[in-house]
Amino acid sequence: MRMLNLFKTVRLRWFEIGIFKVGLLALGVAIGAYWSDVFGAYLNELLGIAAIALIYITFVWSRQK
């Protein structure tokens, strides 16, 4: 039996990455809509995490040649 390697290298084209991102966005919206009572109490913390992550990615992206 072959073992599943979750950390293997995968090459995706730009539109495949777009499809992946749309899927993740839809999943996030669905989770947020379904469990709004659970995540509503942590809205400020979640927005802070999102802001830090996006600032970090922007910094890494701007430093690449």
C-alpha cells in the first residue's frame, strides 16, 4: 500500500490556483455563516490574524525579485 505524502511538491497553473482560492473562500464563508455564533465573539482576533498574515505575505512578495 502506498502512503499519502501531504508534503510533496505540486505545480499549479495560475487559473488552478485561482480555483483553489475561490474554493477556500467559499469554504470560509460557509463556515462563518453556519457557525457565526461561535466565531462572532472572536471577530477582532480573526481580523488581526488576517491583517498580520496579509502584511507578512505582502512584505515577502515585495522583497522577491
